Amino acid sequence: MIEIAPPKQNEQIVITTKRAVVEPMPPYNLVGNGFRNRHGASLDIIDVCAQLNQGELKLLQFFGDAFNSACMRAEKNPNLITPTKEDDFDDYLRVMLMKMYKHMEYVGLIIRIKRGIYILNPKLFMYSTGYTKILQQWEEARAKLDKETSNDAI
């Protein structure tokens, strides 16, 4: 129970309520285990890592660290990563990203949104706030990418 002090002279007490918006999101134990449930399918991190070479694993580690630091900074969408803004993005990672991007995109880890801006798969790197918006942005980027590749094949 909340106690409210009586108002002083020429003061009013205003009480407002706001309902919390609960966003649907998969449980945390779904991330990285490869299971499928009513929320969708998850990537199996072990299967993904088995498909990557050493350079791609270093990139995955870099993107994971960038995601974690973006979460700690409480960014709106920590799945959007700009590698050049990160402190530990060196020339080795830059060259690896240029060479290995297509395979990491094929595996379903990252998608290039714009030049120098990448989105991480929210089914592997999941953030609690705004999950549905992040997932929608991922799906839109994936659909755009699929459309471009189907046009290239024609």
C-alpha cells in the first residue's frame, strides 16, 4: 500500500496509471539450441560453429562481444552492429569480414543492412526489449536478400 502525504495549500495530487506492454518472445533456453516450438525455430550454435572456419569464428566472437557491449549501453536495437565504431575492430577482422561475409550470411548469422551496418540474427543473439521489432527487421532484411538473390538468378 502506498501512503500519500496530504496536499499542501494550492497543491493537487494527480495519480496516473500505465499498463505495461508485454511483448511476446521466445524463452531464453530456446536460444542457440536448435529446437522448434510455438515461438519458432532457433539456430543450433554447435551446428553453426561446425560450419565456420577460424576467421569466421573470430568474427562471430567479435559480433557477440559487440552485441553484449551494445546491450550494456542499453541501445534500442543491439542487434544492429556497426563494426567500424567498435574499439576492437582491427584490420584482420576487416579483411575477414570482407572475405567471409557471404558464407556467414548463407549460414544465417548476419545480414548487411547498409554499407558498414549489419544485423545479427535475433534467434541467436536475443535481446529482451523490443524483440518483436528486431525480429521483424531481421525478417524484412532476409526477405529483401532472398528477393535480390532470386532476381540475380534470373
